[in-house]
Amino acid sequence: MQRLEDFFATGDYQVMGNLEIYFQNTLYVFFRLLGFYVDVERRTSRGRIDVVMQTPDYVYILELKINQSAAVALQQIEEKGYARPFESDPRQLFKIGVNFSTETKLIDDWEVIDK
């Protein structure tokens, strides 16, 4: 997450958008370039997961918020049961709440829960 914070800090404030989809697409490209399997807006029985990144050993569920908090994002992961499709998966699961600030164009809050 620290590297992602640093990455967003290099962006041009005139180019960066204020919508969640901007940050979501940037994360998608970033993770794909690193060679990870990434799914955005993955549908579940109770909603859509913003970003799911999978490696041979790990599954990362990311919920993104704009001008809110990481806690609000994690609460949505729990309330919507976004981790449910991965409960029998043997890989280690991480739930990650991320908040972006439209004022600073940066990640300003994040929290990770490892299950």
C-alpha cells in the first residue's frame, strides 16, 4: 500500500480525475503490469467488488471509496459478503479498504484485514 501511495503521488494533478473509476482503472493497469490476475467490478450475489487481485498464494479484495474512509470500505466488504466466494479457497485472503482524496488526489486512508 505504501508503494501505491507513492505511485499516486507522482501523478499530475491536472490529469487525475475525481471519480472512483479513475482510481479503479489506475489500480487495474498497475496490478496487470505487475503480472497479476485482476478483476474489476466483479459481480457477486450482493453487489460488485471494486477490485479483486489474485496470485497463486493470495487473494486481495479491495473496496475503494472517495472522500470517505477505509473503515467505510471495509464495512461494505463485510456487509455485502464480498469474501464469501473465496471462503473455501486455500489461498490467504486479504480485505483492503482504500480511500482516495479528491483534494490531494492521493490515497489518504487504507486498512488491511487478513483473514
